[in-house]
Amino acid sequence: MIYKIQTSLDINTSIQLPASKSISNRVLILNALTKSNYPIENLSDSDDTNVLLNALQSQSKDFNIGAAGTSMRFLTAYLSQLEGSWTITGTERMKNRPIRILVEALKELGAEIDYLEKEGFPPLKIQGRKLKGGSISLDGSVSSQYISALMMIAPHLEEGLKLHLKGNIISKPYIQMTILLMESFGVKASWNEQTIHIQPQTYSPISYKVESDWSAASYWYEIMAFADENTQIELFGLEQKSTQGDSNGAKLFNQLGIRSTFTEKGVKLEKQAISVSRLEYDFINEPDLAQTFVVACCLLDIPFRFTGLQTLRIKETDRISALQAEMRKLGYIIKDEADSIMEWNGEKCDSEANPVISTYEDHRMAMAFAPACLKLKEIRVKEPHVVSKSYPNYWNDLLQAGFIITEE
């Protein structure tokens, strides 16, 4: 399936953004560890969250989590400390996403986990039981989801957890988010420089309301950056003092000419002058925003150098290669360096006459490229349904805003 997305003349819209997937998935695990009967309000309706919710509510011993990387990591840790025998698998792409670091860390804490196919990758066989816990070390540059998965089960370990993070720690806001959410459920964690220490404790059941997703907001900021001066966009459900690291996207878009005014309902976006001629930024803490800003800067003709992108190679797809391939279709040549840097200094090539953007089973490719129609008059996106992974209502929200979407 291909969607052709075209621009409308004027955009004047208010959007209820989806709930944060990152918060939702953590709260689901914490709620399960608490054995709480309290409701979780405004839970994300994304594929990732639905997969995790269904697994936690299921009586099954065998789980297929599809393409949900967060669910794979969080469930692996959760099931390892839960009495019983389990298997967990996913899509072919998931079977090629590494999980050895998390599995070996859990084994150090007393877990019994076996690889059913390829060493170091899903699917997994887990013999859940009470875990001893203790002190372990991890490379701080690994996915923060590994770290968060270990942290959330830590209070249930006999000796708790002392986790020493070696070297450079990436995605710190996601670790801080996990600490704050654990504290909401009554558990204290200390984070002193390179060491996270969590004593054996008991979670307290609470009701919880999930805030809207700042990652999803980034695509509306991108739309605003491409739109004309008369455009008005209001985004509901965002909080200025957010636990989400991707809220930093608002500050970064401020340099690209977008003013954020916070209200009781969320945030209003307004156009202002672009304040940079070149954008340099370290995305070590906000890797999910990289696609948005690569597309935005190129189409605004703002050269950039983006660092801290080392996790992009192991996301839903190799996002660095995917961005290079698809931006070339639009006439932009993006350089990469050391598997962690993307740079554009104005290099261009001939663009395709009617480019069709491949999404590589990656929701963020579809959502980051769709706004380009405001600059190109129209753009085609292949396999547009991938947005269901994090923002199922994305295309409907574009239609509400006045975009024209036709299926080809």
C-alpha cells in the first residue's frame, strides 16, 4: 500500500496527541510488579503498548511480541523473576535485534534463560524464579531499555541491585524517567554518577495517568516549521515539566523558528524567525528525534552535524542507512561517520520525479517524511500502516488538519 500525501492551503488545528509509549510501557510493568487493581488512565494505544498489555493479561506461557522491542526487553526481565516457564519471540527483524547484554546481565542475577535459535538473539526460553540479585556491571552505551528493565525488577531481587555503568551513559532521560516512575510507585532508587543502587523494597499500588507523547509532538513541530505564517497548531496533553527526554525537541525546534507557548491543555505552536544557519546537536539522549530533524533541516536548507546516533543502527531498522537512502530520493546526500554521526553540508543530487518513501517497517520513517509534502507539494509513503507502532491515529490527525491523503 502507498499513501499520497498532499498539502492543504491553511492549517488551523488542535490535536489530541497519543499517550507516551515510553511511560505507558514502564507503568504497565510497574503495575504488574505491584499486582495493582488501580486503573492506568490515558494508556497508549500503540502496537508496542497493546502487545505488552495483552502479554501481561494473558494466561499463556508463550508470547509473540511482533516488532515491539521495548516489550521484548521489559518482558524478558519481568518473566525471569516470575515463577513459571515461558517462551518469547517476535518478527524476523526482532530475531535479529541483539539481546545478549540483557540476558547475560539477568543470568548474573540468577536468571535461567536459553536462546532457542541464534545465540544472543530472540526467541528465548525463560525459566522464571525468585532471583538473587546483587552487583553487576554494564556498558553505559547500551540501550537504556536494558537498564530500565533491570531497574524495574530490582526491588523484587533478594539482594536488590547495584548496577555500575561503565563509560559513556546514553539516553539518560529514559533512565531518569524510570527512576521517577518507580518513585511514584513507592520505590526509591539512588543514582550516583556511574552507579544505580536499588534496595529490596515493595511497590505500592496507585492509579496513574499517562501524559501525551513528546516524540509524536515532534512531527507537528516539523509540520509547523514547513508551513506558512498563518498556520495555527495546538497540541493537547503535553507537560512543560515532562519526564520525557524528547521534550527537549521543543527547545531545538525553537532554533528552527517554532515558539512553544504552554497552556493548561498543552502547547500552542507559533512561527518566528529561524535563529541558526547551521544546526549541531548531540542526540545521545533523544535518538528518536533524529529522523525528524534530518528531514526538517534538509528541507529548510539548514546544514547540520548530528552526533550521538549510535543506537540508530539497531532500531526498528538501520535508521542511518534508511535516512541516507530516502533523503537521496529527495535530492539530498547525507554523510555518516563512525556509526554515530550524520552530517549534511548542502550536498545535493538529482531528486526522483515522484519519490516513494520506503518505511522499512519503521513507524518513525513514515511520520518524519510525511510533512515533507508541505515543501514538495506531495509525497508518497510506502506501507503507511507502520505508524500503528506508536501513533495509530497519525493519518487521521493529518486529515483532520486538512492534509489530503489518497491510497494508490
